[in-house]
Amino acid sequence: MQHARLSEDPLRAIRAALAGEAAGIAVATSGSTGHPREVLISPDAVVASARATTSRLGGAGAWLLAIPAERIGGALVVARATLDGTELVELPPGPFTPEAFAAAAAGMPGGRRYTSLVPTQVVRLSRSQAGRAALASFDAILVGGAPMPPLGLDANLISTYGATETCGGCVYDGIPLDGVLVSTGEDGRIRVGGATLAEGYADGDDSAFTVEGGARWFVTPDVGTWDGDRLEVEGRADDVIITGGLKAHPARVERALESLPYVDAAAVAGVPDHEWGARVVAWATAASGLPELEAVRAELAPLLEPHELPREVRRVGELPRTAGGKIDRRAMRALARGEE
């Protein structure tokens, strides 16, 4: 048997894998290099991930599919509903709007209700009265793919961390799901092991996987801290900005920026600088506008180290994102170089 490709027919692929009619699922991912690859995931890993999520959320419920099912996050929405025998409601085709989301949510059955979203969707919903009411109607909302900006919404939002190679989100609000192992190496790289780990890549290059201490691990491209109980993700290792010989993590600066009342969303990257090696530059969406740079830096000063403070804050209409909804820092750096 072969692995069923989500790219061809995602709902059929995930259901075939769970029914034993396929060896598993093959999921396309850009990986850490940006080059498309297929990750091979066994039915056992899918089941382990789905069951652990249902347990963490407090029981089975209906699911609203509001993200692409050909991505691992959407595929797991289908898997959870299938395994739990609960209703799966799909968002109608077309652009994502708060009105369409609210209408789909209103058509869901009673009882426990869940959905999975990316931060961009949550931000858009938070700006709409109908969207906020729809968000509040769910028992839990999994938010993954990028750090969640502080929006002051209800506590039903759960920030998830994971990768296609870990069968999607496997750490919820910093705490691993049952059956998931987490560690960090001397270099700060986050490593994930346990029951939800993928088999490997279709191209056969499994160098991102390693065996240590009798356990198999996926070495992620991210860095963070793990105290034995909770994981704190600092950002991607290759996104770290070396400015004046000191390290600045974009995700940390972004969280600080998004805590300011006038910033809706922010993205940070390092731009080459003759004096500092690289300077910290921020792009921000701000419907009401931005204060002068020095005023922004003054507000950020209690939250960040001096070398982490942005030397530029550029207001934009939309942040550049990849097809998967993550911040596209390559595009940001290319744009900055073109503007120099």
C-alpha cells in the first residue's frame, strides 16, 4: 500500500488511512528550506495525535473545518471528527470572511464545538462583532502556524506548536500532549519525539530525525527553552538576528510589538547594516496609525533588551505570508534590500 496524498483528495486520503486502506498520509510541506517536500505519516501517528487532542480538550465534539484540509492542521480536524464519530462542518469555498465563518458556526450542532484557525483568521474575526460572537461560541479554538498576538479575547483560544513532521500541533499552550516528548539541545534547538512523530520524508532524506537516549526525535528548525514542564518557543534558529554581536529573536520582538494597543500584527527581520551587522526592522499593521519611532521604542523598552528594540517600524497594509499562513521573512528581507 502507498501513502495517500492530501494534495489529491484530502478528505478521502485521511479517511482511507484511518480505515487501513492506505499506508498513511503524504503531506506536502515547505520544510525548513522552503523547498516543497512530502512528509509520510502513519495512521498510528494520526490516531495518537487526534486522541491526545480530544483528551486534552475534555471530550469529543463537532468540528468546523476552516483551514485547508490538504495541510496537516486541516487534515487533523477531519481525523478527529472521523475517529470520534462527530459532525464535520466545512466552511464554504471562497475567501475567508467573518460573516462566512459566523454563518458556518451557527449551523453547527449543539454540544461541544471546536475549530482550528491560523492567527490571521483570528485577528480578522476579532475585528468583527459577528466574528467575536462566533469565536466565543466554541469550547476550544486551536491556533497554530504562527505565534498568536494578544487580542484580549476569551480563554478558549489555545496556542499550538508543532510541525508537519510531528503530525501538526503537539504542544498546547506550552504543554506537550500525552505521548509527546520535548527536549532542547545545547544549541537551543527544539526536539520533538513520541507517538505523533512522522515516519520521514518521501525523498528518503531523514537527516532531520535522530535517535538519542533510546528515543527517536525530530530536530525542528526552532529554538526555545524547556524546563521539563513547559516549552517556550523563541523562533526559528535561522531567523535569529545578530546585531552588534548580540542575538535578537524576531518572535520575541513581535510579541512585544503586538502587546501595544495600536499594533494589530507585526513581523520582524534582520536587515544588513554596515555598523551593526544587521539591524532589527519591524513591519506592522496598524489601522489607527503608528506613533513616531522613538515613542514606539520607549514603550517597548520595559519589554525588550536595548539591542532588541527595532531601529525601524514600517507600517504596511498586510504582512507578507507564505501559502501556509506563516510570516514570510525571506520576502521581507528581499523587500528591505530592494528599498535600500
